[in-house]
Amino acid sequence: MSSHSTKGTLVLENTRVVLADQVLKSGSVIIESGVIAAVTESPGTTQAKTMDLSGLVLFPGFIDVHIHGAVRSEERRVGKEC
């Protein structure tokens, strides 16, 4: 469980942002109420909470579906119900 609230605005800044069509060397991702609202090279001045992600790479919207064991676990669960 994340310690960050989903209410309000959070700006993830100073990070390499990888998008489908480009890579921003020092971009920002603006999150409003837990949803990506914008991706920009410069968020401008803001009163929002910010997190400096210098040296990190961000893939906004990317969902990592790589998991281990779920298929086998699901087979066992379904097998017990039969």
C-alpha cells in the first residue's frame, strides 16, 4: 500500500520520461487525484507536492504484467473447486 494520498496533485520531476513516440531527457509527470494528467518537459511553477526523480527513468502508464506462479496457482484453485 502506498503512503501517498491519491487526492491532490503530485509532480514527479527531473526524470527521464519514456513515451511511445519520444524520450524526454528531463521531464515531469503531473498526477492529479491518482491519475496521470500531463507529461511535460517543464511543469512550470506549481503549489503541488513534488518528488525529484533525478537519475531515474519513468514509464508513465506502463503496466508490468510479468508475474510468476499465477497460472499454476490458478490451476490448483480451479482444480479444487471441480
